[in-house]
Amino acid sequence: MMRMGRSSASNDVTVREATDDDRESIITLCRSTLGWTDGAVDEAFFAWKHDENHFGASPSWVAVADDEIVGVRVFMRWRFRQFDGTTFEAVRAVDTATSPEWQGKGIFNRLTLGALPDLRRSGTDFVFNTPNDKSRPGYLKMGWSQVGRVPVSVRPTSPRSLQRLLGARTAADRWSQPVDVGLDPAEAFADDDVIDGLLASLPSSPGLATDRSVGYLRWRYQFDPLQYRVVPVGDRIADGFAVVRARRRGTALEATVCELLVPPGRPTASLWSALASGTGADFMIRAGRGGVSDRFVPAPSIGPILTWKPLCRAGVPGMGDLTLSLGDVELF
């Protein structure tokens, strides 16, 4: 998972790139500071993100004091593709943990900033993430730029659900609610030729988008504890599909449309009906501003705020330069 890298010492702490030998200490630190327990789903979640990632194993950095790891910072690999086929290597700033006795002493900043030269040397084009209101100011002080709020739209499933939607102005739960709509991702993505054919039928994204492939879809949506479901638009996956999960957001049950991969011109009315009845959700939410045809309306205060740090690729895009799905920006 991790590689040797350069070291930089300051005061009583050394910041260096992690090695494979650090893994047990990193997991121990995460358990003690993030509330993990032995054998819990959190450890499997960590391994799925950082060891099994379709785009490659995650680079990590540690802070060491008196031969003990007191902080860790992990960046999850990602790849974007431009409309002309050009790809860009990126990382997403995700997991971090600091020992309680070292909190408030700048460990997080030193780990994050200490990683950037190594990431740049390895050819990483940019760092992106969606920090919460508490951590965002820290990123901006470290040189990140705020791109803006990812546009999302919602569709209530019934007049009665409108009241519950008013109580959904908070972050959604991390873990999903079980639903039985559609197919299990392992079944849905079993045939390479079918998925390759569907992806080839889709128009090129006008903005920078995740580099999707069969391998990516399998990795991204087959982590069982997140309970994703794949709902075909027609009778077959080849007709297009949505990847969804149901989770609580405040007083409401939300059906999150993480992916919507549908060839041009194919009607989606039956899809939305299947999602509403199959999930029992109060509303559906998807990336984009919606439209009259699918009855999704903009929800400007719900989408996450995206931040960006250029490395090998100069410049910060505008939100209009990106084509993002909710599967791209879910909190990890």
C-alpha cells in the first residue's frame, strides 16, 4: 500500500512517507482516534479505499515522535478524463488521524503540506476534496482554492414527502439503509462486453469527468457495507442504469443517485418510478441542476463544496469545467 519517501524533521516530529511496515501502527492509530473497533467495518472500508482502489494504492504520510506514529494522512487515488481522451492523475484528500496528545500542534498541516512535493514529483496533477465547514478554512489557508458547491437537484416522491424534505437540511448518514430495488452490483457489472458497449454509447462528457470503465464501476460500487444497487432503465443493463443507495438525511430517507449512465434519447420515467417505489424514499437526489422533463428541481444548499489544489496541472477549474456525479464526491 505505501512506499518509502523523503523525510523532513521539525521540532520533535518527523514527517515522512509511510512504508508497508507502518500499516499496523496506522490502523492502531485510526482505531484509537477515530472510534474504530477490532474487526469493524471501518477497517474493511479503509482497505477498500486504499488497497483495492481501481486507480491504485493510496500514498500515505506519517508523523513520528519518539519512534511512535502520532499522525497519518492518506490521499486516495483518482483519475479524470477530458473530452478529447486526455487523462489526469489526481488524489483526493481523505483520511487523517492524530494522537490526542498531539492535536492542536500543527500535525495535520505538516502532514498535508509535506505530502505535496512528493505527490508533484510522482506526477499527480491535482488534489481535490469536499471538506466540511469546520475543516475547509484550514485547507484554504494551506493554498487550496474553493471551486464552489457541486450542483444537485432533488425530486420528492410524493406530496407528503415535501414536509420531510424540509427536515433534510443536514449531512446524510455515512452508511446506507438496505433496499431491494434493482440488481446487486456484482451481477449488474458481470459482463465486460455489455458494460463496455454501454460506456462506448455515451457521449463524451463536456467537462473533466471520472475515467469510468468496467473495472472502476466494479471497485466503486461493490463494497457490500455501502449497499449500492444498480437499477436498469429498461429490461437490460445495456439500456442504461442508475447506481443508487438509500440513506437517512435528517428526518427524511434519501435515494442518492450516484451514477446515471443512460444513452441519449432513452426515456427515464420508468427508472424514477422504480426508484421511488423500490426504495420508499421521501426524495431522490442527483448531481446536476435537473429539468422539467425529469421533474428534478435545484437544491442549491445541499451539494458539497469542492476544493482544489493544483500540482502538475496548473489552474483551478470552474464548476462548469467539471462533469461530476454524486459517486465522485461522496464523503469517504
